[in-house]
Amino acid sequence: MSHIHIPDGVLPLWLWAAGWILALALLFLAARASSGPDARRKVPLIGVIAALMLVAMSWEIVPIAYHVNLSVIGGILLGPPLSVIAAFIVVVVLAMLGHGGVTVAGLNAIVLGVEMVLGWALFRGAVGVLGRRHAALSTGLATVVTLALTTTMVVGLVWVAGATGGASGGETGMLEPTSLQLPNPFSKGTQEPHSPADEHGHEHDVSSLSAARFAAVAYTLGPIGWLLEALIGAAVIGYVARVRPAMVFEGALAEKDPHIPSHESAGC
């Protein structure tokens, strides 16, 4: 659950501006932490992981309205500093393609970056308990826990946006079938023409209803996607752990890869 699918003009200015400031600060720190010559050798790996994540996020599993992120896989293979860089690249490209607003890209970069780094940390912890032979199981467990936590993070951001009123006149892309309008569910204190009302004629807080509806959908359909992504991650990392264990257990910024005999050294 690594994206807030909200267009520009909906979230309050302070929220998305703070997201951009924090995302750029984290990007700066990540770039400083991975500025050595060894990190520059990993630029192609960043590009490959980011490209795979972009492709995965472009395909939606229609019955459950979920797209695979590959974020935990990317976090395990890249490690924390490079994960932050890859997350920023992915969300900016997606924003340029209309996959969420440009203003919300900062928050999306934070959520996706947290997802990748948290997945890496939980994977390392699981491997420490279960052992390297169970890399696939560790990946599956880390994926489910990570996605559950970051989904809660996104739900919290949506709730905060609604509680603080959002932006007046914004649109969320949810068409009102009776009026063919795009009302703003985050507008607080405004009288929407089709806001739900109780028996006394008092209108409910539209933002609270929208946040609750979003949470209900996220926690109902989300676990199906988490399990699917856990299976994919377990298969991918399990395979990479067998053929290139250094990429999984030592990280992308490992000082050196294990020696792989070449044709010359093998006498060929």
C-alpha cells in the first residue's frame, strides 16, 4: 500500500509541503550515504529495480483494486540508502504519468521509502532468527508485516488530511452518480449538495466518512494483495539467495561480491 491516490488540490498545503521537504531531506541524506565509488557501481541496479517497480505498479489486479509494488524485494536488494533514492525516482515518474498528484509525490516517496527500508529491516531480523536457509519464508513474513504497517500509515495520512479540512474545492476522482460531479470528501465545514444527513437534517462530517470508507476498503481487500505480494517476494528472493547470496545477505553496497570462478580461472 505505497501510494496515496489523490490528485492535486485536495490535501492541505501544510501536509503535502511537509511531505516534499521531508522527502527531499531524506533523499539528500541517502545520496550522501551512498556517494562512494562502490555506490556508483550500483546505479544500474537502482535503475533496474525502479523500472521493475514502475512496471509492477502499472498493472492493477482488477478484482481487488490492488497493484503489486515489489517494494520489499527492492528494499532487500538495494539496502536503505539506495532504496530511498529508488523510491523517489519511482513516485516522481508515476506522478508525471498521472498516478497520483505531483504535490502528493513527496508523501508517496516517504511511504514507499519507509516500505522498502522497513521490509529490508524486517527481512534481516527474520533471517537472524530463522537462518539464511529460510530466506524465502523471511521475505514472505517481512512483506506481510511491512505492507500492513504502511497501509496503516497511509490510512493515517488520509485521516489527518480529512481532519484538517483538506483543500477547498479539490477533487478526488470519485464521481457522484446523482449529480455527475466530483465532490471533495476532505472538505470540512462546507455544505456539499449530497452530503449524508441524519434524521434531524444535520450533515455528517464527509471527511470522517471518507477516511472510514477508505480504511474499510484498505483492510478488507489489502490482505489479499499482501499475501500475493508475499508469495512473489518469497519466490524472487528465495531464488536470488541461492544464485547470488551476496546480493541478498550482504546488500547492494557490500564491499565485495563473493568470488565467482571465471572461464580463465577454471582452465577453460
